[in-house]
Amino acid sequence: MADFPKIDLILSPTPLHRLPRLSDQLGLDLWIKRDDLTGFAFGGNKGRKLEYLIGEAVAQRAEVVVTCGSAQSNFVRQLAAACSIAGIRFAAAVMPLPYEFEEASGGLAAEGGNLLLDQILGADIRLLPNDTWESLYDSAAKLADEYRKSGKNVYEIPIGGSTPQGAYAFYQAGKELQSQADPFDMIVVASSSGSTQTGLTAAYKGTATVVQGIACDPEPDMPDEFVALAAKLDELTDLNLNLKRDDFVFNLDYVGPGYGVPSEGGMAAIRTLAQTEGVFLDPIYSGKAFHGLLDLAANGKLPKRVCFWHTGGTPALFAMPTQ
Ligand SMILES: *Cc1c(COP(=O)(O)O)cnc(C)c1O
């Protein structure tokens, strides 16, 4: 098995519980895996990846960690908190809406929410005007150079933390769920930069459980990147997954107006789960994934026993346009 450096950040196993009222309404046996309750910096799926990413940064004696993302990035918030624990300075280049910059509208506020938490954490956040992903990556590279020129040992982390170690963390998360309950027919999860879906798909390879990713980016070719990530995981571990394009079940129907922009269906799904079960979702990822779950269920396209994997993101609720 892999022997990556790791530090403890999250409280695991995260809770798993049934959603009895929605199960009745939808005619399913519906459960929820609460990775919104990872117990670290307002929770969310990035805590699992960060145990390895920060472990590696510490092992490399990093003095500054640099990354980039959207202004309301959940990854940036959790990474900032992880750096606090590790005693590492943290800097990030962010843009309000890097993907949809050309027709940017309806996105989250560039204040409050995760940005407020980043400020409390003392992060060096460079809030840039909207531009392309490439220019965001360039800005992160320049920020890293700026710290290097001041003599610091800089550790750069790609957007979303989608490294093989991140996927490995979710391989283990899948094993965690397997130890908590009888097998599910399907797991429904929000999918973006890929290590969550790649790791879970790896954990369920060869089982009867389908891992159904619901896309939050309008990027039909993402599964090719998942295949590449899985191949890297194979290089670094003895898992021998050999995952192919067909191993990834990926649905692009619920992205809505674009990455980082709340969708009508996602907002309705947030209200549905809150008003039946008292559980909050987020507008950019888990709300859209839950919209997918509700819509597929309404169209008779889900099997009986389903687990929704809640990836967190709830601080973004406080940066949403008011309805
Ligand atoms: C980052 C994130 C995701 C997507 O995870 P990936 O591993 O990047 O695909 C889903 N939900 C929330 C709340 C996130 O912050």
C-alpha cells in the first residue's frame, strides 16, 4: 500500500445516516455520507486530500504554500486552515469567476463566505479581476516566484488539490463507507477537478456499486483527466486499478449556467433537502449534484439503495446572491 506522508486533520469516519423522509417521498432507500462534517475548518471533501497534501508540504519543509482557485473556493479555505496547523504561510491567487469570465453574471459575491474565513485565517489572498484559467495559473506561478525571490521554500499545489494523493485519500474514503454499511447500489457525488470521483471509483472497482459523478463544470472531457489521474495513482501505489474511460459514470446535465454559478435546479434541491431533512447543501457543487439525484429519481433512473456523498461547501451559501 502507499506510504505517503500524512498529517491528521479531519474527524473520521464521517457520519453516515439515512434520509427517512426523502426516502419515503422518492421511493428509495436513501442515505447520506456527511463529508460536510469532516470536522475541520467548516468541513468538506478537501480535508481528506489535505491530510496528504500538507503531509507532503511538511515533509518537504515548505515555508509557503501557494495555490489558486475561485474567490469562493472551498479548497482555498480548507488549505489555509491546514497551513495554519502546520505553521506554514499560505498564499493564493483567486478570481471571482475564472471559467465564465466572458459572460460572468450570477456568480457568488467576492466577499463574505469563504473569503471571510480566509481573512480570519490570515491567508495572503490576491483577488484578481476575472480572466481565463490560464491567466489564473500564471498569476499563481508569479505569486510563487515572488515568495521564492524573498528566499522562501515554496510548495505549489494545483487547483482543487487533484493530485494522485488526493485521489488516494478518496480511495480510502470509499473503503471507509464500505466499512460503515451494507453495500449501496449507487453513490451520487459532485464532481469537479476529479480526485473525489477518481478515488471513489477506484474504491468501488469490481463491486456492484456504481459511482455516479454529477458534473459541476461544463467539461465533457473531464473523465479523460480522471483516467490520467488513476494512472498516476497506479504508478504510486500497488493498487493496479487500470481504470478506463468507461469506468467513470459522469453526468453533465445539471451544471446549469456554468461553473461557479448557482443553478435554479440546484437552488430548489438545496431547499428540498433543508426543508425535509434539515441538512444544508452548497450552491456550486453539492446542490447541483443533489438536483441530479432528485431529477434522476423522479425519472425512475436510480436504483433502490442510494448514498448521496455530501462534499460540503456550505460557507458559500453566505456569498450567494439574495433571492
Ligand atoms: C471541490 C469540491 C467538490 C469537487 O471535488 P473534486 O475532487 O475537485 O472533483 C465537490 N464539492 C465541494 C463542496 C467542493 O468543494
